[in-house]
Amino acid sequence: MAVLWAGIEGMFGASTEIRFRLSLCIARFLHPDDADTRKQKFELVKKLYNSRSSAVHGAKVKGNINQSVEASAELLKELIHQSIIDRAIPNEEDLVP
């Protein structure tokens, strides 16, 4: 989980309000033109980030850890795929002005 999230976090420059900013940036990056899907992705990323934090800091992870790992891997895959399509990594300043 930590390695997957190192990859996800490494694509963005969030250094404050990390859970909120990452969720917002990822949702906007992956779904710039679909508000409903963007909101769903935002909520999913917040949930996954909470699982990541629990796992990394040694707390009990709510829910199924294997599902969280699989969903985090899928998220990283989506981000990499979108970066390939865009031929650029996400720019936090463009996503959260």
C-alpha cells in the first residue's frame, strides 16, 4: 500500500491538506468534464487515502485491506494511463488554481 501511494503522491505536489488536495487533483485530472464521476472519484480517493494512512501508520485499516490495495493499484494505473494520453504528468497548479 505504501509503495502504491508513493507512486500516486509522487505524481502530485500536495504538501498541505494532502488528503483533500490529492482527492481533488486526482478527480479533476481523471474526469475533467464529468462532474458526477469526478465527485465519485473524489470520495473514493479520500477513502483510499484513509486506508493508506492507517496502513502506513500501523493503525487498524477499516474494511478489507486487500480491496484497498487493489483499488489503489487501479487508481495508480488510471493515473499513469491518463498521463500517457495527455503526454504529461498532472500539474497541481492547473488542477487546483
